[in-house]
Amino acid sequence: MKKLNWSSFQVKFDGQEQSAFERMSNSLFCSRFNKPFGIFAHKNQVGIETEPIKINNEWIGFQSKYLEPTSTFLSYKKKIISSLEKAKEKNPKINVVYFYINKAFSESKKKGEKKAKYIIDIETKAEELNLSIVWQVPSHFEKQLSLSKNIRILKEFFPELVEEESNSTKKEEYLEINRTAIIQVEIAKIKFDFTYDWSKSKEILDKLYVYTDFRNEIIARDILSFLNINVSSAARSNMPSSIAISIEGLVLTYFPSSYGKEDRDMRIKNGQQCIYIGFNLAYDSLIHTNNFEVAQWGLSIWKFIYRESKRNDMPELVEAVLEQYKELEQTLERPERDDLENAKQLVQAFKDDLETYDLSFPPLPEHLYKLMK
């Protein structure tokens, strides 16, 4: 996409540039953090443009400043610092502020220094307020407005670029379709070459990482289906922990492979495949081979899906993980067997650990650690 024409922006919104710039910043902020229905804001909101939002245990807000063509960034230093102070005063929990501004700031003229003094002063004040600033300057606008999901925002504020961007987007879409088809063929070859000779399997599975940079939900579907049906289902065939680790790594790599609304249904189905993969590893290892080390990687996959689903608003998958736990617990209740008590304890330990944020394994009793091969 060509550079944004701010002179055209000024002509289009003559006399209303600040309010228009605030609307555009608001739209990009909502797009970035998947808030399609907007964010609550008070009339004449102080310090930041809307109420802060909570993302990954951080409270994030945004501020928007439109600089007139004759204005310098330096001349706005006091206003920016004042807005940060007011933002913190009104919102004590806030710790990140995205700052949208329509001019890039210059590098320092001092030798050996990158940032200009006025930027250092602003960031120093932010640190004193326990705030982190994420600057959003024209180069960020250009990148975000080039995304297909932001075409409506581009059309509203820079309509002259829409036709050019539309043609560019179509070319990229055709390229992705062709590239995806080629990758699907390569994945099919890997599936054909796969063997249950575990000494060779890891090298074959590692080939699937090649497509990470081009992943989408279609590619993820083919890979996760393969891991579910062809690989994890063989956990009872004395699968070594190195293969289970590779399976978990691929799940973490390919789920999710998108975040937009248009791919949500396929993303949910791919998440379900991941849950089945986790079940295969845990069930077969605990019931058939008594391999606690492989089982823990299956349970770790469940925790990852549970965490990602809560974070990305996929309640169907959150519920699916809990249902699979119930099914596994019921499966372990076998009166005819007296060797499943340790398996029940392992499953309970991982279930109790679902709400912790990181993916480290839960603390286990010493006798369970000793069962890890």
C-alpha cells in the first residue's frame, strides 16, 4: 500500500481532523484487540479515549493526538505528559497506553543517541507513573490499514487508496490459495511417509514445522487431523516421550492459526482435534501402557487449549476440555483394576492446575515423579 496522504486526510476532514483521527485510532485499537462492538467511553473521557481493557492480565488504554501540519511533536510534550498523568489518576490499574499520533518523531541529533530528548522525557514520566507507552506512528497505521480486515477503516479515512488496496488484497488471497494447496500436497506426502517405527517418526514429524510461516486454519486442519488420527492414536504402541513432546509442540504451533471472525468455525473444529489428540495420549498411556510421561503431554495439551480458548473467547472449547476430563475420570473408575490410583491422582493434579497461566507442569507428589520414565 502507498504511504498515507495526510494532506488528503486534512482536506477530507477540514476543521474536524482531531475527532476524525480519534475515530480512526479507536477503530484500529478495537480491531487490534478484537473488540468488534466497541469499548465503553464516558463523555469527555479524561486522559485516555475510552475505558481501559484487560488483556493478558494487563490494563490497556489508548490516547490519540492529531498534530496540525505546522505543529511539532516537541510542542505537544506537555500535553502528552498531562494526559498520561490524568489517565493514571482516573485509572489506577492501567499499565499500558497505546499512543496514536499522525507524525513520526525525529531521531536525536546527539551522537550515539537514538531517541530525541522530548521522547525520553515522556517515557521517563510514564515509567514514574508505572506506565508503558506503545507508540503508534504513521508506519504502524500504514501496516494496520493494509490488512484485509481493516478495509472498511481504510475506506472511511483514506478512500483514494481502497481500490489499489483491494487489487493488492485479491492478489495476496490468490497467492495464499495456491500456496495452501501446494502445502496440502506436501503434508499428504509426509502422512504417506509416516511410520510407527518411532526411531524414524520424530524426524518425519519435524518436517511439519516448515509451514509455520504460512499457517492458516486449512493447513492446521490437515496437520492436526493427521496428529489425531494417525499419530496420537498409536500412543498405546509404546510411544516414546520424545514423540509426545513433538506432538504437543505441533499443537502449540498450529493452534490457533487465525484470529478473525471469518475463520472461527474452522478454528473451533481444529481446537476439538487438539482435544482429541490430548485424550489419545492420556487415555492410551494411562490405561494401556502405564506411561505417565507420555500422559502428561496429553494433559498439557488440554491445559493449553483451555487457556487459549478462554483468552480468545471460545467457550465451546473450554467446555469441551472439561467434558473430556469427566470422560477420562469416568474411564479410570474400573472396579476390576487396582492399578489406576496413581493415574487418577495425575489427572486430578493437572485438572486442578487448569487456571494457572503458564504451561509448566503442576507440582506432583514424589511417588508420581518417580513414575516418570
